[in-house]
Amino acid sequence: MKKSLAILALSVLPAIALAAGNHGGGHGMPSHGMPGHDMSTMSNAPSLIGQPGDPAKVSRTIELTMDDTMRFTPSDIQVTAGETVRFFIKNTGKIPHEMVIGSLADLKAHAVEMQKMPGMKHAEPNMITLAPGKIGGLVWQFDQTGTVDFACLIPGHMEAGMVGKVKVD
């Protein structure tokens, strides 16, 4: 009996693995090409936008709301280089919204991809999608001085002004 179960488990494992896919081609869709979005390209090297942060090293929490006026509140945030921040995010609207951290060029390129594939779901450390009334969080370490952008990439939202900036001093 145990041998039969083992053979059965091994025979269905490849099908389960194929069904799961990965984000660089999972969902039956191509990789998105954003740094930090295709998990296979992520590294611990400092980048202009930063990197996923260690929750144990969070120095402060920044509360952020997203709403149907296509705005983030606050939309301008100040942090210190090297700081690890927890974003506590609430969607106060009646439609889904998301927060995606990246360079402005990468966000714009990804927004174009989202126009082509509006049902795309995200599960990367630099982004969160929230249904109406839901809350969630991101932990991010800002490695270098400069400006890091964030936006909602649901089709039409960024174009309507749903963008923000993190100034890293």
C-alpha cells in the first residue's frame, strides 16, 4: 500500500509543479521584466529602488491609504538611506488598488504590460494588490539616496495620477 501511494505521489508531482508555474512565465504569461518582479533576477545587491526589508529591522511604520480618487495618502514620503520601513497600506476605495515600488521608467513599462493583461495578479516583495476595504503591508529597505517611485499599475490608475515618491536622504 505504501509503495502504491509513493508511486502515485511521484506520478502526479510533475503535474502539480507545472500547474504552479512561476512568475517568470506562470499564470500562462511572460515575465514582467521589472527589476525585483521576476523573482529569479533578485539579488541582495543594493539597487536604486532598494530591496525587500527584514521585518526584524523595521525602524518605523508608514501608514498609507489608496482610494478611488486615484491617490495615495501620503504621496510624498521621506526616509533615510539604509532605513527599513514597513508600509501599512489600506484600500479605502470601492475598487482594487495596488502599490508597486520601482523606478518611474520600470513602473511605466509595467503599466503598459498591465494594459495588455489587466487580470494579472502580483505576488512580489515590491508590490501589493488590495481588494476594496482590505489592509496589507510591505517591508522595504531603501539602500541609496535619491528618489524611489511607487504607483498603482491597475490599468488607468497610474495614468489618472495614482503615483507617489519616496525621497531617500
